[in-house]
Amino acid sequence: MPRARALPIGEFSRLTHLSVRTLRRYHEAGLLEPARVDPDSGYRYYGAEQIPTAQVIHRLRELDVPLADVQRIVASPDPAARAALVAEHLQRLEAQLERTRAAVVSLHRLLHPQPAGLDVQLRRVPATRVAAVRGEVALEQVLPWYAGAMAELDAVLPAGGGAPGGVYENSLFEDGRGGVLVHRPVPEAAPVPCVGRVRPVVLPAVELAVTTHAGEHDDIDVTYGRLGDWVVRHTLAVSGPVRENYLVGPRDTPDAAAWRTEIGWPVFPVTAGAAAPGGGAGSA
């Protein structure tokens, strides 16, 4: 069987659709060593069997896989280990794409504000007994933590009984980590089973400025901002943790357009004797 000839870097470049400059960079980074380098001229020569490797490296770099990971993937003789490394990076890319999509949705809503005013109500909520799960959570982990906590509540409580909710301490937003309490309502006389992290809790009475966010939660921060503007313009101040009630959510329907989330900010008048604006309801 004839011996395969070495391919000069220019020919290897044409076969792989990688520029000579890129191939030199891969060599200098230790990603793709030429089969031979002429000691006198410094010319690089490659083997035909290196073509797939060069193309794999190129695809990985197009996906912004870090150089160290590319080296590990290419050097690993274990297909399962290579697949695991690629899958790990793809998961990071998917999370990044989701964050980008959420930012685009929020920015679009900010740049194209809705002409209609925001419907806000002042609501006095009495002390309420609930079954709850509480934890200290990082802001970026709230969604998966919420899903796990709600699954625990659903496992020990009967179906129905009213909308679930959440209470979010100020430190969660100010410091990036804080207390989160996820709850479901229970009848006043019904026992709350203490299973896993589920415990009975009495939410204190509070006066809330309440509005409803429609749709998925990617741009819920815009609704928070509009509610905050309403609170400030009506000479109220926020006092205590934010409350949310999930009137319609992923547990009810996969149609994100149908989701409805009540946002409630505990408030009190800034000036002594300030009356509740608009007779307890208003529109921004």
C-alpha cells in the first residue's frame, strides 16, 4: 500500500476550508500539531488523517468552546468523555441563549411601552396561613429552586385550594442572594404535614400595591419597574419583602401567553396622614 504523502499547509488549508493563518494559530495554541515541520524551511506539513480533527477544532471554536476544553476534547481517546465535554458546553450555550432571548424581550418592551396605563390596586391582605418551603437562594437560581420547592408542596398537599405564591426578601435583589418562601394556601383548620422542607407558616397582614403581569416571566422586571414608578408617584414607599401570586402559570398551562402573575409591593404613605390614592385603586 503506497504511503500517503504529506500535505503542505496551503493544500491542507484548501481541503479543510481553514485559512493558513488559522492553522498556524491552532499549532501555536497546541490544538493541532502538524505531522511534520521542515527543520530548515519551517514549512508545516499535515497528514490527510488530520482533516477531520482540524474541522472538529474549527466547529468547537465557532461555538466558543474554551481552548483548554478543545484540547481535552481532541486529546481524549474516550468517545463518551468527548461527548460529555461537548454536551456540558452546549448546556452553557443554551443557558446563555435563553438569557439573551429574555433580555431582548425585556428591551423590546422597554423601547415600545404599552400605551395603556398600568392597573394598580391597593389591597389590605389579612394574616394568612399557608404551607411553605423556605430557603436562602441566589438570584440566578430562583427559578430551579422554585420548581423544586413547588414540587415538594404539590407532593404533600391535595390539588386545588387556590393560587400558589412566593415571598422574596429585599436582599435577594439588593445582594443577589436572599430568603425565598414559596407557598400554597391551606384551609384554616386543615393540618399542614411537616414533610421534607414543608412547614406551616403564617404570612403577616400587609397592605400591598398590586398589579398583574401578563405572559411569561422574561420581562417581568419591566412590570416591576412600572409598578415602582406608580408607587413613587403616589407618595408611597416599599416596606418589606415583595409578594407574588401565580394566578395562572406553567403548572396550569404550557401557553405562556396565558400566564398571569400578581406582583404585590408592601407599601405605606411617605408623609403622615397621606391618604390612599384613587380610593384604593389607580391607573398609571
